[in-house]
Amino acid sequence: MVELNQYYTSEATSFLLASMLDIAHVQSCLELSAGEGALIEPIKKLNQLVRFTTVDLDTQNTDKLKAKYPEDTHICGDALDLNLNLNVNSFDLAVCNPPFSYAELSESYRQLLGRDFTPIFNGSSRIRMEVLFILRNLTFLKQGATLAIIVPDFIFTSNALSNFREILFSKFTLSQVVECEHKSFKRTEAKTYILFIRKCDPKNVNYSVPYAMLSSGGIKNKEIKINSTFSKLNLDEGVGYTIFRGSNSSKECRLSGRPFHHNYSGIGELSGVSYEINAELVVGFKYALKGDILIHRVGRNVGKTVFLDSDSVIVSDCIIVLRFLDSKLRSTFLDHWPLHKKEWVLENQKGTCAKNISISSIRNYISSLG
């Protein structure tokens, strides 16, 4: 297991990130969750006058950084500690490859969220570490300074964090986005992004920013509108729900070593299911969240429907996840689905050996509810 959720930055990605920064006049740079310091060397090659302050929980990492970069400041400690001995509004630049994981939403973490972001997570028991690291970095930056932070796909594209992105990019300026191909980082296959965020008020949220897609074949450049990053990602013409299927086989889910939901035969129809909670997110898997409706997509139990009672769980590719954002639509669906499901499945299932139902057919059913 990777200790402390360390997903170290590959050399190529480190140099790409550095090359996209304007560091000619940068004197001080902060790196929280510094790891092995992969982001330090590329920046120093561009500007030897930059002085780093690094923070990392791992004593071995800190000792290595002290030995390699003795002229810089290296702190072994928790970057999210409220008493971290750093001055706010004091750095010209921040670079960060934070832990890709969940954490219990403690009182101290709620203080880090502050007045603007706390309401988003009211009622939540967990929070993404990347969210906390984004806000923590911005606290320590000077006005007008830039944060370059590496985040997994979930942070930049998930519907669950749409409100977070809306407030974030309404308070601070997203200036550039880089989409990295899978396996850009050691020990993880997660699709990742580099977000360049300036600590200054944006002009508005309707403007476009450069968006680069990085792959082994080169870099493809385009632009995206800021408000597209927090538009609700509903999959049925704006109706209040989203629907998706798991992406991994039951064998792959089993090898993850984590609980997962599959088309098990011993589960009661319309029952609630709960699984042991793990704080660390396993990258490369899709998760259902508390309250989601889980529908067996294939097999002898095709169409079986249950509800997730625990906070989250990995879902296999035999499961369709239905997540309602509109409570009235959810109630309407639950009023009709138990009554019509058996007949609907017989009419809509496909396949000869392994009967299966599709996401598109469920969309059509929801649309028919008016």
C-alpha cells in the first residue's frame, strides 16, 4: 500500500508544470505535501533564486529534501495543521500534488473551509483532501500569486463537487487547465488535471481559459468556459439526476481489497445496503454515494434495486448507479418503479445468455414519468 496517499509526480509532468509558470520574478514558493520534491528541481532550473518552503508528514522525505536542498526551508509536519508556523499571504507561488483521498471532516477542517465553503459540506462526514489543500495553499499565497495544483478527475469534473467549483472559481481566477493522460503519476492510474488558480477576483465566470490535453502523442490545445466546470452534469437534458455504471469487473474490485457492490443474489429487493467505510479513495474505480439507487444491470437478478445506506462504496460494472438531484423526481421514480419494474425489465432486457438492461433504457423510463 502507498503510505500517506503518496502519488509521486513523474519527471515529465513536473517539467511540464514548471514550464507553464511565469517565475521570472518569483522569489518564494510553497510546496505542501512535498513528497520527494519532484516539483522543486524543474522550477529551480528556470530560476535559481526561488527559495522553497516545503511541508511533508514523512520524515524520510523531509530529511532527503534537507540534504538535497539545504538552502531552502523544510518542515516535517501536517500541512493542514491550524497551527502550522507559516505566514498567510506571504508566498509568490505555490505548487502542490496533494493526497488523493477522503478524510473525516473534523472541526479543524471545517475551520479551514471558512465561511464561504463550509455550507457546501454541511451534513457531510467526509471531505476530499484535495479540497482542503486547494484552500490551504490559497491562504498562504500573496494577492495575485498563482497556485499550480495537481488533482484527480473527481475534483475537476464530478457532479458532487460542482458547488465547490462554482464558489472557488467565483472567488479566485482559474487561468489555465492541463488534462493529463492516465498513469501520469507513479503508483496511480488516475486521470489527472493541473489547475492554475490565481489569488485574485475573476472578471466573471463566463470567460474562457486555455485548456491543454496532454498525451503521449503530444499536446492538443483548446479553450473551455469557466462556468462549464460547475454546470450540473445531468445526463438527460437537464432533468435532475445523473446515471452511470461501474467500470471494473468483480475480479478487479475484489483485488482492490475494498468492499464493493456487485449483483449479489442474497440481497432483498428495495432493501438498504451498507458497507465498511474506508477513508482512502482507491483511484481507477467508480463509487456510489449515500442515498444512491443501485440497479443490477445484468445476470439472473437483472433489475434488482437497492439503496446505499453507507457513505460510499465501489460499484462493479454489473451495477447501474442512479443519483437523483431533484427530490420530487426521485419520489416519482420510487412511486412507479416498484410497480412497473418487472414488466419493464421483460420488455427492455437484451441478450440471449446473460440478460442485461441499458442506461439509455432507464433514461427513457425516467423521461416517460413526465
